[in-house]
Amino acid sequence: MPILVKIHQTYREIIAICDSDLVGKKFEEGNMQLEVNEQFYGGKEMSDDKILELLKEKSQEDACFNFVGKNSVDIGAKAGIIDKNRVIRVKDIPHAMALL
């Protein structure tokens, strides 16, 4: 499954990482809602190796990370950025955020 990466430039970088098949979809469960919109998540497709390299680099900076989808969350855990025990799920779609 391809993974998309988009870097938003604000006062700190926001790194949005998402499984490509989820872009444009909205998930609701109880009082939780997860909207995977194109504007925020519609980035560039990258290989797992390139994503890991980027995550390791950006984790040394003042960055915020946002992961949506199984493959994206897995790579965030592999990079040591997120704890898989702290991942939330909306309609069984994993989502995690980290501020380092």
C-alpha cells in the first residue's frame, strides 16, 4: 500500500503521513470523527526507506507528526515516533499523533 507524505510549514513543521487509499474519506464512530482530506494528507508518495529517513531527520527537530492508516502507523512505530499502545481507532482506521 503506497504511503503519502506531506510537510506543512508553520511555526513548526507538521508531517502528515497517510495510507494513500484513505485520502478523501471520512470515518465516524460515536463522538469521534476522522476526516482524511486531500488538502492536509494529499502529499507525495514515498518508499518506506525514504519515509524512515525523513522521520528520523524530522524527529530531531521541533516537528509534529500525524499518521493515518495501518501502514503509516506501523512506519511511525518502527521509527520510534509513536507508541502503538497509544493509537486510536475510528471505524478500525488507526490514527496517531506525536509532538517531539
